[in-house]
Amino acid sequence: MTFTALTGVYSMQYGELVETYRVTLGDKTYEVPVEYYVWKNGNGHFVWVSLGVHPLEYQAHKCMFEAVKWFVYNSGEFEGTLVVSWIKIPAEYYQSGSEEEKYRVSRDLGQLTFYNHVLPYVLHPKELGSKVGVPITRKPELFLDVHAHRPSWGVSEFILIPAGPIHGNDNPESFQRALQICEVLAGVIGARVDTQQTGTSPPWVTAPVAKHGIPAATFENGYYYIGQELPPNYDNYRTELDKAFLEALYLYALEGGRVPPTPEGYRKLARWYAMAAETWGRTVEYLSKAAETHPEYRSELQRLAEIAAKIRDLLVEMSEECKRVAELLERGQRDEAARLVDSELIPEYEEVTRLYDEYISGTKRIPVRISDVFASEEHESGDYIEVFGVKLPVSLAATIAGAGILAAVITFKVSVNPLVGLIACGALLWLSRRWS
Ligand SMILES: [Zn+2]
């Protein structure tokens, strides 16, 4: 179906489509439906959001879809094109057998469906556009594959993994572009960027997209648990983060990290800083818990928790100050606003930058690197891995590594700067001082 609604100066175009594909796995053939949703409002940025590749992670997909609907219909800020593909594997296909079998069958089916049937549309979106009656004339600027991961993998709940050389993407341009976008985005919502994390899906999903020149990233959109309830209210929290994520992606990251020095610009920055404060707050909780269960690293973990808590508190303050700057700008008190930026926001921003460096070097004092943890297969907690000849419980290794170490990518000699996002905010603050 297609309909057109008037939103602001543009007219919103929308179309949807369901196609069912036959997918063969081993000696069985399955019928797998895939839903496509296309929104277009004017000529702004174009992002493709892929859902359902790993059906056991469905809560993360539902939350992102809620956030997408909010963004296109209710935020008042959507300009551009947004496509969602959602692989809906019937649960009966993976309900029999052992946990291991369910896990494997559900994931393999999703990956194969994507690779054989959804990928051609991502590479040639014009064809999808003509089927749903919404003209699409160019390729996505970013392709995002949404997943969830298990808590034992580490502290960071929200991780962006740009498709790079370790996943089989041999296109340096698409990798660098995805990395830039992810870093700017991560800086304002408190997510982490990890170029070294491997997994089963990238070779089937993000890497084939990125090879064709479309920047692509996997987004670990929070946690999932097998046979266990999510913490209360977890999905509300995740949906709120996803809203900030989409907003910051379209209005900030794809704009090269610039927000205009207007009341609206500062209100958005306020909301994103608040979100970043919340994710750092969770990092504090996890580190404090880890300090109890791993007495051998107690002092290091406590120190990291203290730094993370300071970052959290500063982000809370910065968020409040951004709101005040917005109010002052609204009342036409531009000098006052500029003074607040000079005397409070910039020094705090510099302090966060310094603390982040301290945090990163603190994580290095514990002999684990993120690649040592994530390059390996998933571990049960209680497993041990050997790092520089030291045996460490995987749960601890993941706790530390997930907390924010970025491994440098040497293959393409890309310098990885975890602070690009914050630096971009800083540049914005510096620029906006020159109002008067
Ligand atoms: Zn997954």
C-alpha cells in the first residue's frame, strides 16, 4: 500500500511490502516472510535499518522499530529516506531441539535470508522503491544491522561495529566512512565503537553491503537473555536510547557532527548528553559489581568506576547547561548564552575529554585487550582465556574490555579516535562562542 501525507513543507511518502522467500538449510526448505517499510520525506539522508537477522534478539528489533515510527511520524525532524527490512522467521522453525540447535538454526536462517533475498534490494534500492511506489534514486548513506548481545560479552550495552577488514570488507572507503559516522554518533549517545568485534553475522550481512561501497555497521542494541526475563523497564530504556540514536544519526552524525547554535540545537545536545550520562551510569554499576566479584583487580576496577562516575556527573551537568543555553538564546540573551558556554560547557567538555583518556589508560593497566576477548567465540561465563600468559576469567576480561578500549585498525592505517564525537561537540561549542 502507499499513501502520502503532508508534513511541513514536504509531503511524506510511505510504502510497505511483504515478500515470502524459500530458504534451504541443510535438507529442509523454509518459507520466510520479510517485511519492507519505506518512508521518504524530501531529499535528506538515506539510512537502511535491517531487523530480524537473529530472531532470538527480537526485543532489540521491536524497540528500534518503535523508535523508527516515532522518528518518522512524531519527532517532527525526519527529512530524507528511511527503509526498514524485517526478516520474520516463524518461531516454529526453531522451537524444537536443543538450545544450541535453536540458536544455530534461527541465526543461520536469518543470515541466509538476508544474503540471498534482502541484500539485492539494499544494493539496488530503486527496485524496492518502484515495487512500493516510493521513488528511491540513490544508495543508502548508512546500512545498519540491529542485534542484541548477551551481557557476558561486556559492560557496553550499545556497541557499533563498522564492517571492516576483519569481517571481510575489502573496501577501505566504506569502512572509513562507517567508522567516522559511528564515532560521531557514539560520542553523543554514550555507545562504544568496536572495530575488532567479530561475530557470525557480519560476513553474511554488513560485509557484503560494505564491499559494494555502502558504509555498513552492526549495532548491538542492548542485551538479550536466553530463558531469562529482561530487567524491568529495560525495553523502555532501550527504545528511548534508540530514539536518541536515530535523531543523532540523521541530524548530527550524517551532518558531520555539526548542530546549529540555536535553541533547538542545544536542546538536542542536552537530550543526547543525558542519554550518554545514563549509559555511563550503567558502566559505573557494572564496574562496581565486578570489583566485588574480582577482588584481585578490585583497586583498578574501583578506580575505573570512579572515573566513569565523574564522566557521568559531568554529562548530567552539561545536559542541564545546554538546556539553559537554549533558554537564553530563546530570550535573545546571546551574550549570556555565550558566557555560559565559555565558563561552564567548554571547561567541562575538556574535563570529560581528559577523564576519558584517563579511563582508557586505566583499562590498559589490566592486561586484557578488547580484541583478545571479542575475537574469540562466545564463552560461557566461568571460561578462562589466556592473555599475555595470564589466565583471566572471561567474564572479567569482557567486563574490562567492553568498558571502552578501542583497538586500532592497522590494516587500512585508520587512526581510531574514540573522542571524535566529543571533539565535534567541542568544535560546535567553540564556534558558537563567536555569536556576538
Ligand atoms: Zn545477533
